[in-house]
Amino acid sequence: MTVPAPRELPVCNPRTGEPDCRIPVIGPAGIAALAVRLRANQMAWAAAGPAHRAEVVKAWSARLLAQPGPVLDALSVDTGRHLLALQEMNALRGMVAGNAALATTALVEPPERPSMTPGIHAQSQLVPYGLIGVISPWNFPFLLSMLDTIPALLAGCAVIVKPSEVTPRFIAPLMASLAEFPELAGVCSFITGDGSTGAALIRAVDGICFTGSVATGRKVAAACAEQFIPAFLELGGKDPAIVLASADPDRAAATVLRASVQATGQACQSIERVYVDARIRDEFLARLIAHAEAVSLNWPDSRRGQVGPLIFSRQAEIIAAQLADAVTKGARIETGGVIERHGGGYWLRPTVVTSVNHTMTLMSEETFGPVLPVMSFRDPGEAVQLANDSVYGLSAAVFGDEAQALAVARQLVAGAVSINDGALTTEVFDVDKNAFRLSGLGASRMGASGLLRFVRKKALLIQRGRAKDMHALEENASTDGG
């Protein structure tokens, strides 16, 4: 019998707008066979202990970062940007070091202790999930794959990673680097495919980590519930920044701009709403517009400039529709606002929008682009109300006197708040945080819980006294409650 060739997908280059490679779509049979192989190796990997696993992962990451060329080059093509691709890879160093250090303490089983029940002593066993699936998005293909994969491996799990079909070029060179460490390659694999591949992956694993949109996250959660496996979801955001009257207008404007347009705004923790105290609104806005107009595109040379292309052409349509809706409802575009075509790719310069309100999709739905809508407020209470008026709760930022900013931050419905900075969760991976509202579900992917979410606790209950026999079930007058 002839085995049919796997279906293939064309992949577009974000700088040219043209397909320049094709990837196979791995189907259910291929995933099932891979799962069998990884599961067969996982038990020995788990038994080796956290210290050994940490050494293997550190050795692999050190080799990869010493010779990043093949992965870095592919990742740069995937995303159309060099500097951020390099930053994605360099983040692996701290991520591995931090999680490896945590693994040697957080994954240690506690000593035996007496139970509250007389005669019973208890031991705890940490049992890793056998096989974890990671479904990662296109905006930070390498970083957001590793953010779940590294702690899962250190916890003793095997892992299958399915990156987005929009940015899959880095997979082949990354798999080649893993192959240099057979023990690690035996429990970790990256696969190519589309949504059908992700759906098949859910049916083959013991838990799923998903980063992406709320709409797809709902489908993933429902599929995981059907399989009765945990789903760790990090979804969209509509992150607000609050600029208090005590803030330095120029410094706040420069930081807000960077935290909004970094990665061309294609990050879930990008600042997408700006609320500024009316007393400094004009000065802040003037500085923000000036800084935005000074930003350069990294076209035609990907090694120069500050803002790269939109990776996914569909995103250009979403951004244009949100801007059109805002203008129709009375908004004013102060600078930027035009989707440009260069070399076949889609580009947008930093876009500052005023006269906005919460009836506009620009203020309520995720934009995922370098757009900064600005509103003013009269007092911090109003700022908190405006910032919390959202279905999302991923992260936020507050600028101003530190004590005042912290007081405001404590009132925000968000899993992380940067004080006098923005989007710090792109740099800080060792502090626990949860996603609020529709921005996610499950334990923190950072800090100690980023490791512990991949293990289950088994109780070993030891009877050191005399176990009950059938006499304990005897009906007699002494058992009456009267």
C-alpha cells in the first residue's frame, strides 16, 4: 500500500510578502508515533532527577547560544527582524539558569511528617506529567516555545512543541541542535503543522500549554476538558498605561512608546491604551508624538532601524479596521496610521491616536500593532476605572511617584504591573504572576509555579499504629449519637 505524502503548507516571508518555503503538516498518526517514542524515554528522564536534567539542559543551551547562527538566521527570516530574534535567543540563557536553580529546590520532595490523624505519617511524591504539548504563537516563535518547554523538561516531562505555521523556519535547525544531545532529543521534539496538528496534539498528551488568541484559547480549553487534561493558557491583552501627574512627561512618553512598539506592537504585553493625567496631557502628548515621528523602519536593511514588518498580513487588516472605526467615531490620528508596503511586506509606523473613547474597538479589542490611543483623566480613581474597563487582565504599567504608582497598581485588574517602566514581563521570568479575566487560565508560567504546574503531588500515607479491622464497622449501642 502506498503511503500518501503529507500535506504541505506554503510559508510567507514577512519582508517580501511571498511564500519562500513549504512545511509538512504532521497528522494524527505521526504525532501518535512520536508520542510513543517520547513516552518511552520519559520515565528514565524523570528518574534521573532534577540536578541531572538541569545539567543536560544547560549544556544544550550553552552549545546553542555559542553557535546560534542557523537558528538565529532562520528566526530572523521568520519574523523579519534581526535584533529581536537575537534577543529571543539570548533570553534562553537566563531562563535556563533561573529554572535550573529553582528545580534543585522547588522539585525536592518534603520530609516525612506526622499527619493530624493519630498514628499516620505522610510522605509526598512529585510525579511529573508524562508528556506535555506546547502550542506557541508566531510573534515570538522561539521565546514563547521555550518559556513552557524549559520548565516542563526540568520538571521531568517529555515535550512536543507545535510552533505556529506562520513562523516555522527555525524548527529544523533547532531540532538539529537538539540531536547533538540524544538524551534531550529523546524527550523533546518540535513539529510542523496547522490547526489540525494542534488539535491532534491535544489528543496525544497529558497537558497543554497554549499561547495565543482568546478565540483559539477557548477551543483549546474545551478540547482539553474533553480529554480531561490540564490547560495552561496565556491569551490576549489590552494593556493599559497610566501616567500620573507626578510622572516626568518626556521619560514616560519615551518608555510608553518603546513598550508599545517593541516587536512592532506584536506582543500580548504591549501597551495598547494610554491614560494620562489632564494636567500633563498636552506636554506628554507633544513628547510622545515627537518620539514616535523619530522612529525609523528597519527597511530595507533588517540590521538597521527600529520597527520591523508586521509578521502576519492578516494583522494589517485588523489594525486598519480598528483605526477606521476609531476615525469614524471621532478619533484623530496624530501621526502614523497608514499601512505601508515595502518590498511586498506590511509596515506601520508608530501611530498616536487622540479623541478616543471606549466605544471604539481600538480601545476594547486587542490591536497587536504599534498603535497608541491616548485618553486623559481627572484623578487616579478615574484612571483606575478606565484601565479596568476591559475583558482582559494580562499586565499594565503606571508612571509617577513610586508610592503613588504602587497605590494605583494595587487597584488594577492585571497579573503584572510595571512601575515606571512598561512590559517588564518580557524581561523578568522569575516572578510568579497569573493572567486575569480573559487573558489566561491556570498557574503562573513564571517563578516556582512555572515548574510545579508540571508535577502532581502523590500522598504516601503510612500507618504506624494499628490499622482498623472489621470491629470498627460493628453496629452497637455505643455508636449511637443520642
